[in-house]
Amino acid sequence: MSDTEKANFDICLATLRDTDRDRYLACLLSPEDKRGPLAAIYAFGAELARIRDLVREPLPGEVRLQYWRDLLEGQAHGSSEANPLAAALLTTIDRYRLPRATFVAMTEARIFDLYDDPMEDRTALEGYAGETASALIQLASLVLDAETAAKSAEAAGHAGVAQAIAGLLLLMPLHRRRGQTYVPLDLLAATGLDRDTFLAGEDKARIAAAIDAFAGLGLDHLAKARRAASLLRSTFPAFLPVALAEPVLRKAQRAGASLFDRSLQSPQWLRQLRLMRAAFRQRF
């Protein structure tokens, strides 16, 4: 590894520490020689996830996403060396022969975040989660051990949905203030709600039922991931962040409609302890 590559990977780790502390800690619990490449993948995911927070209108957000699509498709405007994250990402993709189409699909999925359109149904939600959280798990598995990563593909799919739903529950107060809802419309309809009545927050009983069902969907995928898991020690670090999903999903079910006004996030020290325990037990 050249000095420039090492510097770029170090910048990715530092960036990840500020933008996604949980995956940063997961990197530190991974093999030392894989931390930089994993950080590049995770920092890319975090960069896409925060675009909505950085722009006032959807169009500038789409421009940012287009920059990453162009870079991944070999049509970058200018040298990628000026952007340490871009350079580190391309180095990682080339070194580990990662599928560029998966990264491009991730940018496409994140267009949804820029607008306030509702999530149409559970299939749409699972597709969104699959192209974001699940993709990160599978890409990390390829970096850790390409020869055995395929064995964890099904588990990665379900684990990513569980992880995505937990993340959306954590962000639900923010999304509500923006007028966004990621709870699928078919799930809302099953509890007697639509997008507007859910966001209005007045029908506490039905909102609690919708949140319970949403979190329950996450728990169902988590159970499927655990049943499907055929994980070798070499690829397990890719699943470490998933260990933080179940506590959030359980707390959401207990919180009900009060979730609109409170945070489900555990203290940093407790999340770090859970990650360390998961790494030691090799169970997410």
C-alpha cells in the first residue's frame, strides 16, 4: 500500500468516526489490514445517507448523487485524487474486484431520500434496504473474504432490512418534521392510517400499532437472517453493526406513538459494548 493510499484510508476512517460512529467501531473490530477498505465503503454509504441533510432542495442532492454515479461509471469530472474518499473507494473497488453496479444502485436508491414521496409497500421498502444496508454488508463481506462471501448473501439481505428499519426508527422524529415517512403505505393501511394521518400524530393507538408492525417487520427479517447465517469468522465483521438493530426494534415497539418525540438511541458506551460482545461471541 502506498503512502497516498494509506493517507486516503486514514481520512475515510476519520470521516466515518464523525458520520457513522457505529460502523467506525465495527471497522476497529475488523482485521487491521481490512479497516481502511471497509472504512472507504462505509464512508461512501454514510456520504450518500447524509445528502438530504446537506441540501435545501432535491436538485442539488441529485447533483451530488450524479457526481458519484459518474465517478463509478468512469466518467468523473476531474481527478478523483482531489477527493480522498473517492480515491479510496476506487482503490478498494479495483483491489477487491467489487461490483460497481452495486455502488451505482446504492446512489439510485438514495434519490428516494431527497423527496417526500411515501414508501409504497413492503416490497419497495425491502428493495430500498437491499440496495443500501444489505449491499454494504455484502460488499464488506467481499472485502473480508471474497471466496466465502456468497455463503452469507441471504443472511446479508435479511440483516440489511432489519438494520435499515432500525435506522429509520431512530430517524423517525426527524423524518416526521420533514414530512417524510418510510413506513410502507400498505402497512399503514392495515392499521387504519394513511400517510397524512400518520404524520399528524393524533391517532396514538393506530400510530402505535403501525410502529409495532414496522418494528415487527424488522424483527422478522432479523430472525430470518439469523436462521440463514452460515458465517465464517472471516466474514463476520461485516455483520457486526447488525448487532445494534434488535435493541432499537424492541424499544420502538414499547415506545409506540411516543417515538415521535423521543430518541431510541442508546448511549455510545452501550453500543460499543454490544459491538464488542457480538465480536467476541460471533453472533449478531
